[in-house]
Amino acid sequence: MPSDAEQIATIKGQTLARIAEITAQPKPSYDIDGQKIAWGDYLAELQKTVDWCNEKLAGEEPFEFQTQAIT
């Protein structure tokens, strides 16, 4: 079973691929039979997903604190 970090990295990769798809051939927003399609809003949500993934993945990276003792 993949780790949480691996799953988040997969989500990020899939989301970036979808962003690449919809920005390669941008479409206008429209309404059809009461169903509203807002591509700009969809793109913004995808970008939020990537930002969330970046935050979670940054929390998984090892870090260290440098300290110095004064005697």
C-alpha cells in the first residue's frame, strides 16, 4: 500500500496533468439546460489542490534545527 506522501504525490501529478489538458485548449464558461460550466473556477480549484498537495508534501520532508549552546 502506498504511503500518504506517495498518494499525495499521485494526486498532485494527476491534478497537474488535468491542468495541462484544460489550459492547452481553453474553453469558455457556459450554461446548458441549467447546468453551469465555469472553466475558470474549475482551474482555480485544481490550482488549490496542487497548493494543498505542496503543503502536505513539504510537511513530510525531513528537517533539522540548528542550535548553538552558549556557555
